[in-house]
Amino acid sequence: MITKQWIIKEIKEWAEAFVIALILAIIIRSFIFQVYKIPSGSMIPTLKIGDRVIAIKYPYGPKLPFTNVHLPRLKEPQVGDIIVFLYPENPKLHFVKRLIAKGGDVVEISNGTVFVNDVPLLDGPFRNRTYYNAGPFGGENQKIKVPEGYYYVLGDNSASSRDSRFWGFVPEKNLVGKVVLRIWPLSRFGRVH
């Protein structure tokens, strides 16, 4: 028989389960990983429009929810990582680009190749890529020194990417996470390099 006490008990159990699930979701999304949808072609061929990717947050010192406080970093981002960051010109937007250089490095784009500290990036994710000169931070024969505490990022499809060449540098505090896995579409499921 359904009684008032039974209904109250059921509501309390459902509410408790909902609150626990909500807290777990906030913890996972804030500190462990988050799913992002790729809205543009700036990372083609690595990531295509509509791809959904998982970025892990905990190694890069995630931000505590509702504060500007970051947890300590477990790992520093590496050149070649695909990172998620808050867009410097509008920190409400998340951008996904490839990390090219860190604070103190000197970047130059010449004849389609990126040089960091006069060393060409030719291996791994940079193999068979052409980077175009553009913008105030990526002109031909222009050497750009990345300020300490900042990153220089480029899209893999530099012909169609608004990146550090145009708006400058990403502050360390804007770093959100590292893209590690493509989860959609299923036909392209796998690690992202």
C-alpha cells in the first residue's frame, strides 16, 4: 500500500541520489576531464568540424569551481600537445590549438616551417604540415619571443586558423587541459596526437 511516509521516503532517496550524481558530475567536469565539440576547421586534419574530444584537466592544475584558484600542476604542457584554453580575447570561449612554444622561446615561421629557438619543428605532429605567415605575431622573417608565463599556439590548418599569429599569447592561467581522445564520430574514435 502506498502511504504518505513511503512517498516521502522515495522522494528523499531520489533527491539524495540526484545530489550525489550532481556533485560527482561537478567534480569530474571541474577536475578530471571534460568533453568539447570542435566548431571549426582550424585543426584539420587532426580534428574535424563536429568531432567531440575529451580533454584531461588534472595534470595542468584545474581551477577550483567558482574561484580563480588553480590546483598545483602535476605536469607541464609539452610542445606538440593539443590544448584547450580560454580564448584571451574572450575568456568565456574555449579554444583548441596545438602548443608550439612556451615562455622564453623564440618562434619564427619561415617557408612553411615553424622554428622554435632556431630549431625546425619537423617530427611527430609537425611532419608534413605547412604553416603560413599571417598576422602581427607570425609575419615572414619575424622572430617572436614568447613572454614568460605565456604560450604560443597554432591550428594544424594554419590557412584557416585564428591563433597566436593574430591575437598573441595564451596566459598560463587560461590553460584548461590536454586533448587526449576523440570520442565522436565513432568511426574516428581514438587517441589524439
